[in-house]
Amino acid sequence: MAKDNNTPQLVGGNYDPYVALEFFKSAGEPEEVKEGKTIFAQSEKAIPLLRRNKMYLLVKGEVGLLNGAKLIGTVRPGEIFGELAVLSHAPRSASAVARMPSTLISLDDEEFKKALKKKPSFAIMLMGVMIRRLRETVAKLKEGSGLNKDQEWKEAVVFDPEQLAAMAEGLTRDAPAPYRAGATILSEGQKGVRMYVVMEGRVNVQLGGRVIERLGPGGVFGEAALVDGATRLASAVAETDVELLPVTRPAMVELVKFSPEFAEAMLNSLSERLRFLTARLD
């Protein structure tokens, strides 16, 4: 899968271009673009009532991703690009230009929501690809100096109070788990079988011993290992006394299938994290 702000993730692993095509066709129509056409420009952002951000599936042709005049990635048929701007509602971090006559299918944010309702399984696949990109970004940060910057992400909230209440009532049979301030909830490199939703209190997410994210009520962590079955990307420590709602993979999959809003919230959270961490590579 290609992305706005770095070398594109090639089709492979859990990514199925046929599933992506069916997803995009469920709410969008193919369109032809001429060689040299700018599909979107770096720093471009949505303008209410005038312009909506769109994500794209390349059906035929080739698209270049540029940082200024520098080519940083190439999108090939079957790949998605431009999705982070739609999911995180942020300005474009690269330009996309057709390098030959091409066929695209685009979805704006509303069309994306409609497609999710029709084909929710796409969300799990997209989560898996985004998490793979997160793992690649974290590995690069550990090799370089990105983790030494005096910078951390804003406090993240994935679910609003109404969603939280619904989750607490019907999402899982497990009771909320309490942790005292200073307790390690999960450790980087550990095998993971649950993700957690913060019900009360605050949690610090750490990479290499540095706090990169603070989570209050409504925040989610631990989903990466739950989706791809690999080890934990980061550690999590209770900043205050906390109460956490544990969520198993089967419960998460069921929620994605029956709640497009849940799927969208999870994808938004992953896109924000990916944007934040990728920016620290610069």
C-alpha cells in the first residue's frame, strides 16, 4: 500500500488488492486521469463545502509521490494512496502526480463511511497494513535519533463517552481491570492477546523508555499486537491509578463487523499515530 509521506508499502502480506478493489467499487466509480495531472498537492487540506480529502485506489497506470520536487514513492496498480489525510483529517504530506495515463477510484470521507458499512472486513485488512507500517517506522526510529527528541503526542481519545458506555456494557465479559499508578501494564516485545480501553485515569505509552503518548479516558492501546499477532510495539505504564477495559481479538473483530463507527475510530487512531511517528523520522 502506498502512503502520503514515505516509501509506499507494496502489496503483500495481509493486503489483498481484490478486496481493496471491491471496497472502493462499493462506493466509488473509476475515473481516468491524464499523464502529468496532479491528483493532490503537498500541504493541501480539505475546505468545508468546497473540497473534501479523498483516498485513492490505483486501478491502472502509475502515480508518483513527491516531497517538493523529490520522488519519494511510486504507486502501482492495486495500491491505495492518500488515505492518511482522509482518516486523520490532516493536510497532505506529499503530492501525487500521474506518471502515465491512469485509472483511479476515489473515496471521500463520507463515501469511505458508506463503503465500511457495506464491507467492514476491509477495516481489519487496512489496520493490519497500517500496523505493519507503524512497526517499520518504530524500527527506523530506534536505529536513528528520532526517539531522543523532546516531543510527545497530544493526549489521544478514540471513543467518546457514549461509545465507552456501550463498550463497557456489551463488548467483553471481562471486568474492567484496575492498575495502581506506576504499574507496568504491558511491555515492549511482549506477546499480546488483548488491547485496552482507558475507562478512568491516565496511561503513558513509551518507546525506548521515552513517553511518546498520553492516554486518558477513551484512549486505546495494545491494538497492534492484537491485529497482527506479533509482539508489543511499545510499553504502557499507569501514570495515575487507572481502570482499563480489556478487549480480546474476537470481540474486536465482532465490533468491526457490526459497528462501522468503531472501525473508523480505530483507523483514525492508527493514522494519527503513524503520522506522528513518521514525522519524527524527518
